[in-house]
Amino acid sequence: MTDHALVVGGTRFIGRHTVSALLEAGYDVTTFNRGKHDDPFADDGRVAHIEGDRTNESDVRRAGLEITPDVVIDCVAYRPRDVHTATDVFADVDAYVYVSSGAAYRAERIPKREDETPLRSCSVEEATDDGDASYGARKAEGDRAVVSAADRGVNAMSVRPTVVYGPHDYTERFDYWIDRVDTHDRIVMPNGGSSLWQLAYVEDVARALRTVAERGTPGEAYNVGDGHAPILREWITLLADACGSDVEAVPASDRELEAVGLSADAFALYRSYPHLLDTTKLRELGWESTPHERALSETVKAYRESERSGRANGPDREAEERLLDVLGTVD
């Protein structure tokens, strides 16, 4: 008998790739979402759909009455109460997997480990907030909700990805650097390109969710990120290879950036302190990350086929050219 997976979300980015990964593994799949975005599986007879708002408890309970999935993968739980509701409604499933985030960690450790690195606290006000500032706190509280559910017998687990990139990434954060490398001969590289912010390829995240659903331990969390975490200047080289371009990355210090009214933090995916997740627990379940050459080939291809540029996620080209002019290397 084929296992049935319910994906909460399932149409945009991580959820979309998760549905595909489950289908490839032979699952029957149902998606649960509001239907506000184009559904890439609308004409796929293998994927059923239940329309509903996951923030509405009545809608979630209705979905629980309509289907009895073996696995629930929750891609869009942004408030702790979402996790509490889902683990109550789907308390009898073989696996409930919550998509948390590396942002849930409070302490700046290198690397961050699931069972050692403290999580953020979450106030009552943060738990019901929708702002970016409370995102990590809300995800951490969702992790604690998973542990609470496991304590009462629910087969609930968490997966904590770092920043995710790949095809269909509507955030366009990674697209900023693809656009720069693919379009220009010279680009600005803040602080010598030493920034280290580990990323996670979206197909690897999708496989991690399935792996944890099938082999994970209730109450446990599993980090997911690329096996090798390049610093920014390495990413630029990798992207240049993937794009087939020849780009000069011009290093700029904080003082040089300030001369034209910029800061390193203005650049997409720049981080002043390294962010690195230990993925040992996940790899012990048999998961492996995709080599960057393949991941970036697919990512660049999808970027070129899209209408995205990512330019809103960093300094505009005019500001960059002013700086290159100051540095004497304008193209």
C-alpha cells in the first residue's frame, strides 16, 4: 500500500520541491493551502488539493477529517500555535515534520548544533507577530511545540534549514548574486568576500524532509545545509563557472563602502559573523548534500528562465559603479 503524504503549503518553493521529492519516492500527495498562488501540480493527477487557510484552526481540522495521511510535512507554520494545532489534529500520523529554521538558534556558535546550541526565547507578543524581527523566535517556539507533542506521543520532528536557494526561490536573495555575476564584468565584493553564511540547496531540503519523516526520531531536530559552506568570494567563483562568465570581484572595505553611502549589510546574504550548521545528525540518517556544480547549474538555468533579477536585495548598479569608480576599476 502506498503511503499518503500531506504537504501544508506545496506550491511555491520548499513545498513545491517537497511535493516533487515525495512523488519521486512513490508517495500519494495532497497539498493544503489557500490556493492564492499558481499550482504547479494542478494538472497532475497524482496530487490532490484541499483548499484552506492553515492559520484557521477550523480549516486545519476540516482537512484532518477529509484525509488520514501517513506523513504530514508542514512547510508554512510561521506561528507556534500553527504547530500546536497541526500536531493535535494529526496526532496519529507516522510522522509530522515541521520546517523550522537555522534562525531559531540564539547563540552565535560555529557550528550550531541541534542538541547544544541554545534556541531563541519567544515572548507572547513575538509568538503572534508577523514581522521579520520575530521570525527566529517564532520558529524556535515551534521547535519547542514539536518537543511537547513528542512528549505526549506524537511522532513529531523538526528540520532546521539555513537560507535556502534554488529554482523557484521567490525571495530572490540568491538571485542578486546570479544577476551580478551573469550581467557585469566587474562587481563589488564587500570586505574581501570573507562573509560565511552557509546556504542549503532546496532539493536537499526537500530530501531532508522526506528522510526525517521516514527515519527521524520523534522530538528531535535536524539541521540541513550544504556539505561545504563557501565564503562569498567562493560563491562568486562558483557562480561564474555556472554562468560561463568572466567577472572581476573587486574587494571593498567598510570605509570604502561608506565613501559612497553603502554598508556591507546592504549586500544580499552578507553576514558579519559566520553562520554554520552542523549537519551530522541528518547525514547519519543517510542524507547527503548535492555538489555545488549541479545545484548551481540547475539554479542558474531556472533563474535565466524566470523574470527575476534579485536586484532589490542589494545596492543598485548605479551605487556599485560609483564605488568601482572610487576604486579606479569602473567598467
